[in-house]
Amino acid sequence: MSHVDDELAKAVEESEAVARAEEPSPVTRALPASTEPVKRNVGLLVALLVMGGGILTLVMTSLSNATVYNRSVDALMSEKATLTGRSVRVEGRLVKGSLRRRDQPCEFRFDIKNDKVASGVTLPVRFAQCIVPDTFVDRPDIDVDVQAEGTLTPQGHFEATQIFSKCPSKYDMKDRAGQGQKAPHKMPAGSTSVSLTP
């Protein structure tokens, strides 16, 4: 062999040795590439958990303050000690002949009772607004179911902030119309509510 061939073979061996020396081991190659994304993923997971915990805490504290208890008249009066001053929705039937209205300042006062129980417990309600639903009328021939939202006062009356009244169903009204009765929100001519004295 010639001298050139020896030099060429030596150069090839040297380049292969350099290439082997520069090639990282499998452990060295995997370690830097995998730790960086893992660190970022753990950081992202921790941030999401902290944000989720904060949102859950905010929702739970908001819900505890916004809870509205739904009770019948009898249940409200039996739980009077625990529900006084809390937001409550009370359901009952308007006591006929109890609706009174004052103009200055505007206020409606009436009594409701639980018509399903013969306990006779009535709840005086005060509603300090001028406008009530059309179906909220006091007539001897119509039973009006009432829902009132507000708070029970320590004095024993209910301060309503909203009033909802339920007229008889359309099927009841068809039967009543067949008997010549009118819808509950149509007041007979000349009828008025009783006024409160200031």
C-alpha cells in the first residue's frame, strides 16, 4: 500500500473516533430534553389548581350569602328563631278581606296562611311598593295563592321585597267561565281595595 492510502485510512479512523466521542449517550440525550417540559407542566398544573381553588372558594362564599329559604307559612313560623332576618320565600294563600293599601308612602299589607293545614297560623305581610301583580286581588269568590320574598322581622311580620301571585289554572277558569265567573284579575265595577290610615 502506498503512503497515501495509509494516511487516508488513518484520517477515516480519526473522524470515526471524533464522531463517536461527540455522540451523546442515550441517558444524556433524554435527560435535558424531558426535564424542561416536565417542569413547565408541573408549574402549569400548580397554577391551575390554585386558580380552581380560588374560584371554588369565591363561589361557595357567594352562595352561602345568597341562599333563599323556601317555606310555607307554618314552617316559617315554627322556625322563626332561626330564619328571622334571613332571605326567605314564603308561600301561602291570601286571607280574604285582609288586603289593605296606603298611598303615602306606598304600601300594601295583607295576611297569608297555609290553606293545606288547618292550624290557623297567619302571617302579616308588608310590601312597601305601589305596584303588585294584576292577579293579586282580594275577592271573596277567588282564592289567590301568594309567594313573597323578603325577611321575617323580630316584630313578627314579613317585610316583602317581591310578591308573586298565582291565579287559578286555565282549566279551573274554563270551569268557572262556564259558571259565569270572570278572571281573577278583572275587578268587578266599583270594587276598590281598603285603604290604610297613615
